[in-house]
Amino acid sequence: MKAFRVETGLVAPLGQANVDTDQIIPKQFLKSIKRTGFGDYLFDAWRFLDEGDIGVTPDERRLNADFVLNQPRYQGAAVLLARDNFGCGSSREHAVWALMEYGFVAVIAPSFADIFHGNCFKNGLLPIILDEATVDGLFAQVQAQEGFTLTIDLERQRIVLPDGGEIAFELVPMHRRKLLEGLDDIGLTLAEAERIRAFEAAHLARHPWLAQDLAAGA
Amino acid sequence: MATLYDKIWADHLVGERGDGQSLIYIDRHLLHEVTSPQAFAGLRLAGRDLWRRQANLATPDHNVPTDNRGAGVAGIEDPVAREQVETLDANCRRHGVLQFDIHDARQGIVHVIGPEQGATLPGMTIVCGDSHTSTHGAFAALAQGIGTSEVEHVLATQCLAQAKARNMAVRTRGALPPGVYAKDLALALIGRIGTAGASGHTIEYMGEAVRGLSMEGRMTLCNLSIEAGARAGLVAVDDTTLAYVHGRPFAPKGTLWNAAESHWRSLRSDPDAAFEQTMEIDAAALVPQVTWGTSPEMVTGVDGCTPDPAKAADALKADGWQRALSYMGLAAEQPITDIRLDRVFIGSCTNARLEDLRIAAGLVAGRRLAPNIKQALVVPGSGLVKQAAEAEGLADVFSKAGFEWRAPGCSMCLGMNPDRLPPGEHCASTSNRNFEGRQGYGGRTHLVSPAMAAAAAVTGHFTDVRVLL
Ligand code: SF4
């Protein structure tokens, strides 16, 4: 996983609440067994006027000129400004993969759905939670000012505005460290293998009915 | 002083990782073809093996067709989907994971087969790369949906690293009236608190209406916890739980059962346990629910109307309602019973168990599909549900009435397989998500109980099922 320290990027506003992962990456793209190839289909049903499928490239499609990400002023956006409960619904991690492959490094919203929020940190996408009023303010600025960019300084947990003003944000220390160092979660846990093994032995002794081997058949 | 969630958490806590996150031991890991291939590939890349092969159970469900099943994997027309199912086959073979493959009579939707096999047991921690893993909470198991990276993490470590959620109690008062089911209770709750209402919480469902539900009903209720934003849903163990589990293929037997039972009986919140949030619902006053919009919180009673965006509390909400109404092709303040339907789908991990099919068949018996219904699918949740329903004559009831009786799978719940809702068409569906395009590109989904879906199928529009009972 690539480390995240300081990123500066154009901001794109997505105004509706409860954006679900079915919208972020529709089901037909989940057939892939790869981790890549989803960026072209981000927000597929909103970005395009026709129905897409794996293997059909964006230049063969009819673009929905009204959709925010298709507007010329938001081309190359790297920060997505969103509303409440972003990423609700399906647990599909493909949603995070699609956002990142499209070019987003961070999503700012008043709240995120739990599974999506967790999935972000496994991949290096930074979900930033800010209070409603601050998000409202950012929406107003993005709309008022073409080329509105933000600098996200993860080390200092600050968003730096174009005028030099700063907005602080909270992050669980571990989440911050994982993104900063690009840490492999599995490696971290396996460092505790001894402890897990000891727990497992005691747990299965305490609850012997859990020691069954499914693969051995019923 | 502990809640049920606190107790299961403590029983599985390996330790703190020193970073605000805890390591939780996972007893059962369920797998399906869509969210596991990248996890297995990641393991291979890192040269890692499975921590506890025998804790895993897999089945293909999202991509499998619901007809032409004799052809097996070769019957999957879409080559990309076929490769995904073949990849699950190969991964399970390579790692020695038990799989009910496409030919197995026990194959089905992963959340239906776990309980059916007794692979889901009270007090367990259960994960699956699927948000509706919350279903298994009906057994007082801490069951959570996870992403693909976490699937890989659990395969490699048998643990999940996470922070503990908060406790939320949903207390029901009174019993559900006739014609009103677990589905209606869940939808009414989501309508009340919103799709983010239980974010960061584990919900425990309590009270007379919950105690009165069968395990099937409790599974429906817990299944929809995720649509309220909850991390998981739980129902405490009682005689109903134990009676369901007893005798299942993977359930403990003999002295092991006795030991398990005495532990399981302790799986309830202490009377004075503290919940960070409490929600009360008057179950006795509920009416059958129907969603009108593109989020499960956009729901009302069958006796209600679509809302008027002009009357929304704020501009953001008004905009959301307006968008939903226009996607759904509905007007403001349109009576729910006026909505004309094109298709009916009875299936999904929410409502495709035997009890659901019995309830729907009970309404369908002696009636026929309304002429405007182009297709009505009944898709049992598993091969064993299908067999049982056929043995009871339910399949005949549906077929005689004009329904299509299919083979098990996710089917039109999400339309990754050939069962799709065409653009612009309205579907009465017993599934769990009415998101834009969920059942098919441009499709318009209305979430209802199996009884309401059956009533809609025979009348052609939403009908209060209580008048047909
Ligand atoms: S039935 Fe629907 S919700 Fe359930 S696992 Fe399948 S696709 Fe997901």
C-alpha cells in the first residue's frame, strides 16, 4: 500500500446524502477477479447515459454531461466532497478500488458507513469526517471558486485551504499510522501469532463444540 | 451489567493491538465467489496460508443462474461471471475449504445455508465478505460483513482488527398483528431512524414481538440491520433458538450439545445493562410497509402516500426525495396502492426461507397472477429449501398461479446473474435494497414482505395483505 503524507488536489462536490456502494461501482463490474480495472466504471450509472459492462471502455460510451465529475472544471479531481452516510450498503471493497483508480486520494463527508470507512484504510484512501457546517462551507467554496484545491496534510491532521486557512480533522491513531506508513494489516496481526495461537487453544478448550472441522464433513 | 454484544466481544477478545484497535477471534468464516478471489490472490502473492482451514464454508450464490442448472458451471453464460465461480472452486480445492458448489443440493445463498447447516451457532463470531452477514445475529452470534482485505486478513489470521461498536437496543412493545411480519418491523425501524441511524452500533432486538418471531423472522430482522447502518444485529438465545439449531448437520451432539446449551443460555443482556442508544417501537400498531424510493429509509405504510418534497424538513432531504421520485417515476403524494407493478421477486437472503415461501404460497393458493404482471419469480434461498418446498407442494401452488419456480441463488436481488429487472419497470421485491439500478439497470424496486409481494402479484398493484388474509 502506498504511503499517504501530504496530497494536494482539485475538489469535486457530490451533493446527495446516502451515496451507496451500488452507485459507486454497480454490480456488473464485481464479476472481475482482479483488484484493478474499476476506475473507468466509477459512478457508472451516473457518469454515463448507457449501461456499461466489463471491457467496454469509456470512449465507446455516451457521457452524461450533467454529472458533476464530467464537468470540465472538475477534471482531474482528487478530493471528493460528499454528504452524510457516504458508502452505505454493500460491503464491496471494489468501491474503494474504483475511487482510488479514478484518482481520488481522499473523501470528505460528515459521516461514512462503517464497512466502507474500514475498507478505505486497507487501501490508502483517506476518509475525512468533518462537521456538517464545515462541509456546508466547503460545498459553498467549491461551487463559488473554479479550480478550488485542498492540501491534505495527514501528518499534521490538517486540511489547508487555498487562502492558507486550516481545518483540523480527527483520526484514530492506528488509522493514521497505517496510512502514513502504508502498513500491511495482515503483517501487523501476524506479528501477534503467538498470542492468537494461545487464545485459540484456550477458546476452543472452553467451547469444545467450536473445534469441529467443517471440511471433514458433518 | 454487560450487554449480549459486550459478552460475545469479551469472549473473543484476543487482546488490544496497542493502537485503539482490538483483535477479535473469528469462529466462522463464510465465503462466496464475489468478494473472495482477490483475497485468495493476495494470500498467494504474500506466500501465506489459511490459519484455520476448517472454520471456512463457501458457496457460489451471486453469479449462479437460477435456471438451466443441470449444465453446472458451464451453464453460466457470461464468461467473466463463470471465471469467478470457477475461481472459487479452484481456491476451495487448493486450500481444502468445504464448499457447496453449484452441483451440491446444499448450495444456496450463503446467509441461508450457514444457519440451515448448523454452521452458524449461538455465541460465535461470524464474518463474510458480504454486508448481510448481519443475518446470523438472529442466533446471538456476532456476525459482521467485511470487505475483501478483511476477508484476506481473516483467512490468514483468523482474527479481525477493529474497535468495539456501541450498544443500541431496539425494544418492541406488543406483538405483531396478523399480516405484519419481521420485514415490516425492520423497514418501519429503518424508516424511523434512517439508513445511518445505527451507524457505529450493534443493535440488540428485544421485546414481545421479537420473542414471538420464528428463527426465520429473526433472520429477516437481523438481515436488515445493515440497512439501518448497524455493524451487526443480535437477538438473545431462547428456546426458539435452541429448537432450531438442535439436530442440524454441524450442530454439536450428545454431551457437546449439553455443554454448548448451558453456555448459549447465558447469551443475553443483563437486566441492568446499559445501551448508548435505545429505540422503542410499538409493534402492535404497525401496518405492512412498502418502500417508495431509492433507499430503504424511503418507506411508508401500505395505507400511505409518497411524500411531497416541498414538505421536507430541509433542502438536502427535499432534493433526495425529488431525485428518488423522479428515478422511480412517481409523483408526490401518490397513494402506495396506486403503484402499478410489472414484476414480482420473492427471494434473497432476507426472505427466501421455507417460512417465507409458505406465507407467500398461502396467499397465492387459488389465485392467479394479475394480467399486468410480466414475470413473478420465486427463488428459494437454498437447495434444501427448494426440496422442502417442493415436497410440501408449495412449488405447485406457485406454478399453478403463474409464478416461475427457480433454483437457488441471489437472483434478482442484485442481478449479477441473468435475472434482472428491466429499465423503468416496477418490482415488488422481498429483497433488501432498493438502490438505483440494484435489481437491474434503471429498474424500480419496492421492498416488501413475502406476503405483500404475493398480494401484489395477484392484484397487480400494492394491496394491503390484511384484506386478503
Ligand atoms: S441475496 Fe442479495 S443481499 Fe443477500 S447475499 Fe445475495 S446479493 Fe447479497
